[in-house]
Amino acid sequence: MTAKSRAQSVSPQAKRLQSSSIVIDTHDDTTQRLLDPNFDLTARHSDGNIDVPRMREGGLSAIFFSIWIPGKTLGPQAVKQALDQIDAVRETVRKHPDELILATTADDVRAAKKANKIAALMGVEGGHMMGNDLSVLRSFAVLGVRYMTLTHMENTEWADSSTAKPEHNGLSDFGKQVVLEMNRLGIIVDISHVSDKTFADVLGTSKAPVFASHSSCRSICNAARNMTDDMIRQLAAKGGVVQINYHVGFLSQEFRDYEAAHPEVEKEIEAEVARRCGDKEACKLTAGDHIVREMMEASKLPKVDWTKIVEHLDHAVQIAGVDHVGLGSDFDGAVMPVGMDDVTHLPQITDALLKKGYSEADIRKILGENTLRVLSEVERVSRDLNK
């Protein structure tokens, strides 16, 4: 692993703004590490992207822990593994009450900030984990899950993914029932990973704003996981937010083109991950990041700079308006660009936006207030539907 790059210097104004704002990251795969009984989230680690000391250093106020298992794992086993991860998050909070608060509402997040604690929220990344059973979805809600990504890399039995051959022409009738039940339960509908047709069906079905927890701009980087300008506009018109993903393959067209032209590189990376990690799933999530970054530093892959994140943020703002853009890093589950080694580098984004002429009020929206607005509105719709 290469030595971590030093954080870029940021202005005193950026530091002050970062520390005083509510800063929310809507997608982190650190949950996989919580399954390891030897991993302590409250200790500073030399690997991975997230732990409490580094969150505090980077000014992160609230984190959505992603509940994730591969899309090919289905049925009771998928439900069981999801519940195990939910339990791991809840147990981590229980064991560290001085540092963390389990948050399920916008008010909880604000209360955590006032108490100088980090708000821990949960999002299920893939509707396959509810096992085609709305009662499981209701259990997720009771346990604190506040968003669900409808698909992951594979189609579910009721929704098409952006990275699989369409089977349902978007959402099936049952898929629409899932969306409406999520509205009633106060669970945000997350359209990251879904096909364009599924996205359209969600907007036509949901009674509440929806968001993309970790997607970037397709007009800059043509990845199916990213959103077109029209999709971003439509999401904004529904009151939603696109949370920009930091993964190099979603930020840089040059990187994607190189990968496509050199398929042997992916095989080399996979072989090295297997050599370093064996069958340890949590290791695989962070090892890929390290290996690709080593290859970028050695000029074996195009180098993607952290400023690409700012480029995507700024583009989304130009398309949708500043009220509809946020941060969804994919820390601990993706390959970070050079200069965004971990969560301690977050203030660089704030500093870059200030230098672009963004007002402090608008930056606060991007850092977290937009996400809180969606969460509050989803809560309001839920209350109305349960009257």
C-alpha cells in the first residue's frame, strides 16, 4: 500500500464551516468491518476510510452504514445476513454511547450534532434482502433502516438493475407495492443502482421524495450507475437529492475507457485481491481500493484526482439547483481518487466549493441540509399515510 497523501491545506473559513455544519455521508460500506469482532470503530486505523477518530477529524456528523450482501444471495439467507449487519451497527452504537447515537429521524441527527456525537443511520443496499416479503421490510423499519436501494448489481424479482439485462420493464406491480410501503414506513426510496426505466417508474409511484444515495453524473462519466442530466432534473422536481459517489470508475471517463480497453487489468486486480484477502469479505472491500490506488500512483492506470468529485458536484448543482445535491462517498466499498484517501480529507471539498464562489449557506445544503430535508419530508409523508 502506498503512503497516504497528506490532506490538502484548507482555509480557516473552510475548517470553521466544516466543523459548524451538519455533514452527512449517505453511503459507507464500513458495516462489513463491523462484522469482525476484532474491529473497533472508535480506534484510529491505518487501513480503510472510516473510523470515529478520522470522522471527527474530517468533520463528518452523520453516516449511513450500508447493509449489503451480494445480489445473488437470496431468500432466508439474504434476510439473515441483512439482519446480522443491522445488529452489528446497533451493537456498535450500544457499545459506544459516548461517541455514537442511533439516528432514525432528522431531529435525531440534529440532536447528535448538539451532543457532539456522530449520528449512525442505516440503509439497505439491495431490495433482495427483504426476501420478497413486506413483513421483512417492516422489520427493517422498526430496527432503524431509513433507506433501501431497490436493486444492487442484479435484478430483484420485482425491479430491474442498471447493470443487468432487463426482466421487468422497470418496476413490477409488486415493486410498486414495495415503494408505496416504503413511503408508509418512512423509508427513503434509493434509486442508485436501478435501471433508467425503474427510476422512471419509481418517480411515477412514490408519494415522497426519493434520492440517489451514491450516484454521479453520466454526462461526465458514462457509467450506467450514474444519472443523466434529465434524470437529475426529474429527481430534483420530485424534491429529491443526488448524492455524488467518489468511486474513480464513476468519476472519470478516462479511467473507464482505459479499463474497457485493458480487461487484463481487472483480472490482475482480482488476482491480487484474492492473494491478499483469501475469503475475507471485509478485506476485499478495502484491498481493491488500495491496489488500484497503488496502480494509479505507479502510472499503471490513469490517475483520478479528488477534484473530480467537485466537478460532479458542481455539474449536478448547475443541472438541478443547489437544493438537490449531496455527498454519498461509497467509502470502504469503492476506489477513492488520489487525494481523498479517507474521511479526513472531506474539508477539501468544502474549501474547493468556497473557492468556486459557493456561499456558506449553499455549502451547508450540500454537506447535509439537503439530505435532512428529504428525510424530514419522507417522515411527513409517512405520518400522513398512517393517519
